[in-house]
Amino acid sequence: MDMPHQRDSWRRVLEEAGCGRDVIKHCDAVCDLALAYLVPGIMDRDLLIAGAMLHDIGRSRTHGLFHAQAGASYCREIGLSEEIARIVECHLGAGLTADECTILRLLPIDCIPRTPEEKAVASADNLVSGTRVTGIEERLMHAVFLPRKIRRRFFRLWTEMELFRDCGGGNGRAGLE
């Protein structure tokens, strides 16, 4: 069960970093959806919660694309695990290759989500606008300006996460605050 004090501790980290109330509410909503993808034995529940709650911690420094890399850097600075930092670093869209990061004037780091927790948080973030859960159709409509390969990556990530939900995910929703 998702213990309230666990989320409270991550909310305090977000507050201490300087994140506003709307960012914290968004992180809670992303965490709720990410937990719908939880498959015990495949994903680490505590890591999933930490990564989902902290995925936008970089918004305390910038609201631009760099917030993911800034947030990962901040997580490392305060001594959080590399696994949490990577979830934060890889949550943009369906991830970015090092080359795509370079084109976007970000640090040339491979930011493609690879672990189940990284994928769950990236996918959940794609489907949460503010605190409202949207559908993949709406998300892809907003991504129409992106290159086809990026849109395909979005869809593949969503499809994979829906399979997680279908094969036992959703167990994580029990006991949500």
C-alpha cells in the first residue's frame, strides 16, 4: 500500500526545492497513474513512487525542456539514488536520444526510458495535463508538430504501459490517498 507518509516526504523534497503547489499536485496525479502500471515483482513500488513524485522537481529551476536534466542534477546533488535521478532525467515525452538532446540544446545525454519504472513515469506524465488524465489520442494531437519517429515512440511507450496495466497493473491504485 502507498503509505501517506511516503508521499508526504517526497512532497517536502519538492517544496524544499522550490516547486509550486501546481507542480506538486501534478506530481501526485502522475504518481496515481504510474501506480496503475505497477506490476509487483517487475517494478519496485517505492522507486516508482519516488520517481513519479519527483519527476518535475527541475521545474523549481526552469519550466523549459531543461527541467528534466536540471531535476536529475538536483536529485544527484542532494544524494538521491541514481535510479531516481534517471527517472527524472528520462521522463520527457517518450525519452530523447543524446542526438535529440543536442539538437534541442540540452546536454547530450541518452534520456530514453529503459527500466519499467522510467517507462511508467514517462508514460503517466504524457497522459496527465495538470491533474487531469487525458487519452493517448489527445496527447498525440498535441504532438502533431513532432517528427513521426517521436510520435511513434510516444505510441509504443503508451502501448507497452497499457500491457502492464492489462497484465496485473492497477494493483497500485489500492489505498491511494
